[in-house]
Amino acid sequence: MGLRTGLIIGTTSFLLGTLAMHWTADHLILWQSPVTYDSVVTAYTYYQDTMVDMPLVFQRLLHGSGTLVALLIISKALGGRESNWLFDGASLFLFGAAGLVYYHKIVPSLATLPPKAPSPGSAAVDARDAVFAPLREIATSHTVLAVALVGVIILQSGQYYSERLEERERIEEDEARIRRRQRRREQEEKRKDQVQSATPSQS
């Protein structure tokens, strides 16, 4: 596996892992029915602690990882090979879409979270609730990001497998060509030996 492909898959997997950590809150908002105020308070507290109040060093780590993946995909896509345009172009599209979702959906939703969580309770939450609406937007966006990042990993892995298959076929073709040349050389040497052995008998 090439260095750039390995870095793309590894860094994207790291970003996907950070999204998987949010599942504890996301499933309370998206996959639990009905969504209660207890679930909203739990998700709100989680997002406040892990995303809104995230230390600056972790924010820079995530942003740096995303920038690294984007630059690596672009550098690979400019390689000129047909497979680069197919796999890396699609990877760049998915990763770019993930970036747009993050900056245009998640970041504004985090900014619109009220400073105080609602009171806990077992009653169902109104979909228009000031806290629930941005939480649902964040959880939905996390799902979109996860799908996009999984797509990038699949595309890069598929490109690696495709290039390995092409390389194996090329090696097999080269070996077959060498064997044909060796057979022709052996046949020519055999004919020369036959001609040389037949010349004294004729004289």
C-alpha cells in the first residue's frame, strides 16, 4: 500500500472513530422513539462537554486531520492515472461533501444551542423545541459524515486492490513474455545445432 493511500485510510478511520464516539448521544436523538426530555438533557450535556467546550488542541487536531486527508486526496487525484481520477475524484467529492456538512450544519447548530439545558422529564419532546432542533441537526449530520467517510475508506481500499490486481497481471504478462522469448531462443539454438550437425555429414 502506498504511503498516501495508507495515510488517507488511517486518518479517515481516525475521524470516523471520533464520530463513533458521538453515537451515545446521537442514537438518543435519532433512533429512540419517542424522544424524551431525559434523552435531550443527556445529549445536550454530552455535546456541550465534548464539542462546544472541546479543548483547542483537540479542535486543531481534528481540523488538521481533515486538511491532511483533503490535501492527500488532491495530490493523488493529480497523479494522471485513470484510476486516480475515478477513485480519488469520488473520494474528494465525498470528503468535500462531509466538510460542507460539518461547517454548514454542525458548527451553526452547536452555536445555536441554548446556554441552559431543559428540565429533565419523561414527556415526549416537541420537534420544534429550541434545544431538540439543533441536537437533531447535529445527530443527522453525524450520520451523513459517517457514511461519507466510510465511502472514502471503501474507495481508497478499492483503488489499492485494483492497483494490486493490475500490478499482478502486469507481472504475469512480463513473465509470460520472458518465457516465450526463452522458448524462441531455445528453438533457434536447437535449429542452429541441427544445421551444424547436418553440415559435416553432407560434406
